[in-house]
Amino acid sequence: MTSSIHLSLVVILVLLCPVFSESIDPSVQDLISRNADFAARLYRTVASQTDDNIFLSPFMVSAGLMALLNMTSGETRDQLQQGLTLTGLEPQDLPDLFQTLRTVVLQGDGTKNLQQSMNVFPASNFEVPPSYRDLVQTKFGGNIQTLAYTAPQDAVSTINHLVQEQTRDKVQDLVNNVNAQTQLLLVIAASYQTLFSPSFNLSLSQDERFYVDRYHVVMVPMMFRADKYFLAYDRLLKAGVLKLPMAGGMAMLVVLPDEGVDVTAVEEEVTAEKIQAWIRQLKKTKLEVQLPRFLLERQYSLKDVLQKLGVTQVFQDDAEILNLGGANAPKLNQVFHKSVVSVNEHSDDLNTVGGVMFSALPPRLTINRPFLFIIYQQNSGSLLFLGRVADPTKK
Ligand SMILES: *[C@@H]1O[C@H](CO)[C@@H](O)[C@H](O)[C@H]1NC(C)=O
Ligand SMILES: *[C@@H]1O[C@H](CO)[C@@H](O)[C@H](O)[C@H]1NC(C)=O
């Protein structure tokens, strides 16, 4: 009796224990969970509107909206706070909190293959207080500068040049056209090159079938590796979850619905808690993995999506963006977002060669139908990117 009570207590304690490192400040860990919740809601909303490939950088979208939140008040601020799942936190604490989060997530060499940029562009008739310029830069790692939208083509090329420079040429042509009446834009870009560790062996890659849907098959270069991997299975959703470790403490979760299960059915259930539960359930197993090589380049105008998430006032004429321009404050016109990811055999992994030779053939997991993927930092559980591959031969 006593021992069974004892045992269940241990089980409860283990279940309550956070999956991620305890060395992270609880308030930062709290912000990470809140950001993860926003990330999942943002993803689900985008996913519900398209059958195409998806690639989003919710981390940078959070950064941009949080920087904007700092200059708002009233209903505009309340909505932003609620939309970002930041209700209950003191708005004035957010900049410092996010700065700490950035140092936790973007530390070490996990970032050498990551380029990110966040820009706030008010029209040139608004004034940017130097303190706000400083805040966007130091706390949120972004940039604020005014633009003369009255010359729309010049504004477009200024934006695109700046983003290209900030992302070391990885993200190009982010904006196509802007309106001469534009008052304020938020422009967010990110690019990521996977560096799997252990890596896939290029000489073992070969073209294989990928089943886009029941009527549509494409040939795609499939990477291969036999090794010990962490794998989980979600019985409720009928989906396998595979963890692929990457350089710098990052990892990719690949979520593969069973044959005959629609990827959208799984997506509707993706929440921050679900992702954490998957990570908790991962178990080491011998496996042959086949993953398509792909390159995604996706761009979004997020205004509609954010409005679906309850963030509406900031886009209205009476938006309370009071720290810019005083009496005739601007409204936010659009949030432009573009993210790029290359998933391939590239690696800076010098130690692991070949993979493991197993005496008995291990099961093979072939990612040859639409799947989701999540790129996160293992130590903190911070979600950086969420995506869907519907067709790996398309950008
Ligand atoms: C903006 O951030 C600064 C620095 O953290 C803070 O003092 C100020 O209260 C914030 N303003 C709002 C409206 O959140
Ligand atoms: C890749 O696979 C080939 C063929 O099995 C093998 O000869 C080679 O050593 C492997 N290369 C690496 C870097 O593991």
C-alpha cells in the first residue's frame, strides 16, 4: 500500500517535471510557453487557409508584435497582449524579458545557420523617439526606420535591400508593392539551414516517390540514415513523431500522419501542450530514416491571420499607437513575413560517419507523404519555426 502510494507520487512528480532544463529562469520559461502557444495558434490559422507548403517563424513574429506592443495603449495594447498570449504580464517588463529570452535561445553556435530580421517602418511624417529606436534594437534585436511611402517603388526597394543585407542574401524580394498611403509596416524575415547531427550521407541519397495526395506522386531526393533515433507515436492522432537532432542544440520534430490520415486533421490538434507531450514521449529506437531534401520559401501578409487571432484594433484608423507621431498616430497597415528553410545533407558534423550498422535490419521510417515539422531549441523548448511539407518539389 505505502509503496504503491509512493510509486504514484513519483509518477506524478515525474509528470509534473518540466521537460526542459531547469537552469532557465522561470519567468523566461513562462514566456517560452506563452510564445509556443502563440506559435501553434498562428500556425493553425495559416494552415486552415492553404493546402500548400507552409513555413513560419513565429518567434520573430512575436518579437515584432511585442516591440509594437510597447508603443501602444488602451484596447490596441490589450488585444496585442491577448493575441500574443501575454495576458497577466506587465507590459513594461516585456522588453527585458524578451531580451533575456533572446540570449537563451540565440546563444552559441545554434545561430550560425540562422538569419533573422525584424523591421518597423513608420512613414516619414511620423517621429521615432530615440528611446524607442534603442528599445527595438537592444531588447528585440530589430530595427526601426522611417520610409517615404509617397515614393512606393523606392520604399519597396529600400525594404528589400535592407532585409537582404540583414539575412546575408538569404531572404530576397520580401515585399512586392506598397501603397503610397502606408503609415506603418512590420516586416519580418528569417532563414534557416538545417545542420543535422548526425548527418545524412549524401552518397546514400536517391530519388524516391513522395505521395502528395491520392492522385499525385512526385519524385524527390530522399536522404537516408540508419541510426538510433528518438521516436514517438500519437495513438489519438495516428501520427509518428521523429526527432532529428541538429547542430547548436537545435532539433527538428517531424510529424508524419499514418497512411490515409490527412495532414490537416493532425494540424488542427497542434498546440503547445501537444508538442511538449510529443517531446516527452520520445523513446530511443533503432531506425532507418528516409527524409526528403527540400527548400521552402514562403511569404505571407499576416494582417488577416492576426485579425482572426483577435488583433484588430492596431489595423484600424483609431489604432492607439501613441508613441509615434502624437496627435495623429499611425495605424499598422500590414505585417509582411517571409521565411526560407533548406533541409539537406549539409552538416558541420565531423565526428559521426556512415551511420550505424545493425546486425538485424531495423524498421524503416520513410517520410514520403505530407508532414509537419517543428524546429526548436532543445534546452529551452523554444519553438523557432513551424512548417508543413505538402510537396517537397515545390518552394
Ligand atoms: C516600453 O518599454 C519600456 C522599457 O522596458 C518600459 O519602461 C515602458 O513602460 C514600455 N511601454 C509600454 C507601453 O509597454
Ligand atoms: C557514406 O556512405 C558511403 C556508402 O555506404 C560510405 O562509403 C561513406 O563512407 C559514407 N560517408 C560518410 C561521411 O559517412
